[in-house]
Amino acid sequence: MTTSTRERIVVESLRLFADRGYAATSVAEIEAAAGLSPGAGGLYRHFRSKEEVLTAAVREHIERTRRQVGEALAHATAFADRPLETRLRMTCQAGLAKMREEQDLIRVLFRDLDRFPNLVAEMREGIVNPLYDGIAAWLAAQPELADADEDWPAVAAVLGGAVVNYWLATESMYEPPARVDEKRFVRSWARLGLGLVTVARTPAS
């Protein structure tokens, strides 16, 4: 599949912003990375400014995430025949994979957070909240948890937050928290999720 010039500009600019920072990346450097003649103004045939390139990248990631969350919810019962612990592990692994997929965008926004409050808000409403909402909906849809009287958005905030924190800590500190590798983290995350089954069958005191 061929990649359009516009797509190359978006991908390469995001990579450069993540590696070097938004302010330290010049339009000429983006053009060179995208296979254009640096300094010849090729970027401006597709975007009015460097900021518009970043805005396009954010919005394209948001659209992809919405599509992925929708597809995941549509297939929420696809693995209903597998043990709940297996399904929980798959969900945790999918969350970590999503963080890796968005790593350049996450780095840009954490590095240049104050510069783009509007884009941060778009990320929050377009990617972050839909992901947490998706976790809450997925948990509520599991047959083993059908009788649980739980605050699923709050549970999703705890479990989803653990995935986000694990990935961010690993990325920023160059090793996982307490040196817990991903396999151990996923296994323990699933065990915590399994605890909801016990809670669901335990009368409230």
C-alpha cells in the first residue's frame, strides 16, 4: 500500500516531535524526513503550519481509537467460551498494546502539554475517556459479572489506570515498576479482575 505525502508528513512529524520536542523540530526537518526537499515549502502544500500537522495527527489517532473501541465492543462476546481470567489477560494485553501504538503521541503531549491545551482536551475526550468507557462496558458485559452491583466506570478507572501507569513508568524509567515484567503484570492484573467475581457473590456488610 502506497503512503501519500500528507500521511508521510503526519507520521514523520509525530516521530520527530516525540524524539526531539515540538519546538526543536523545524519544518525543513519534517520535509526531509517525509522525503520532500527540505526548506522548499512542500509541507505547506498540505498544511498551513507545523501546529496544523500536529492537530491532524491527534485527530487521526482519535478517529482510529474510536473505531478500535467500537470494534472491540462489537466483539465483546467473541471469546465468551474462554475462562474469565484468559479474557482479562487478553484485555490487559490489548491495553498495553494500545499504549505502545500511541507512544509517539503520548510523548509529544506529555512533553509539550502546556503548549496545546485544546489538543489535550481533544485527546482526553477522543481517546482517554472512550478507552475507560470501553473497559467499563466490557467488564459489565462479562457473564460472570452479570449479577455484580459495581460502579463499572470507577472499576475501569482503577484497572485502566494501572495499565497506563505501568506503561508510563516503564517508558520514563527505562524499566518496569519494581522490575515486574509484562507477563507478571498481566497475570496479576487479571487476578485482580477475577476478584470482582468474589465481590459479586459476597453480601455487602
